[in-house]
Amino acid sequence: MHTQEQLLGTLRIEDTGVPIYVQLREQFLRAMGAGALRPGDQMPTMREVAVALRVDLNTVRRAYDELERLGALTLVRGRGSFVAEPPAPLEGRARDEAAENLARQTLAQAAALGVEPGLLIERIAALAAAKEEVP
């Protein structure tokens, strides 16, 4: 599939101390958030990713397992992994708690990377505004 080949060409593993499976998980999530991977799209096989990046198959499996646990992927036995439909929007207290947890996680990750919260806020606002402009 053309999209799978393009996706494989964008994946990169960097020697930053961040585990490879985390780097893969984050790259796939970014591709989903950017619309490069849409609900229903078939993911490259774990073996294709492992061969393309020259990493252990179990490392890729761990990234896919985490994506499935997060609800971002759906595994269909015998057919492959597919980008899952996004969940229905949360409401009320559940929405507020999820937003709070996500904000805390994001701030912790930013602090670990040395990114200032103000800059992070600016980038998130710009990305959200750009996403709203796209119909």
C-alpha cells in the first residue's frame, strides 16, 4: 500500500536514550494526529517496520501493543493492524479528568526534554488553530 511505504520512509530511530518502542509509538501517534494515518488505514506489518528500521521484531510488537492498549490500533487476526476509530468525545467530569491527566503528562514530558511550558502552550494553540482551519 502506498501510504504504508510513505509511512515507513518517515520513521526514524534516534540515539536519544528514549526506548525505541516509545519512539515508534510516538511517531505513529503523531502520524495519526496529523491525518497521515486515518481511521481504517492498515498499518505496515510489524515485520515490515522491524526490517525497515533494522530493529528487533519484539520492539515493534511492544509499540503496536501499546498503541492497541491506548485504543489507537485495532488488531484483526489474519488481516493485520488498523488505525482505530476515535472514541466518542468525553463529557463532564470524565472529560475534565482526562484533560487534567493529559496536561500533567505533557508538562512532565516537556520538563524532561527541557521545553518551557509557555512555548509548549504556544505550539499547542497554533496546532489547534491550524487544525480548526482544515474542514
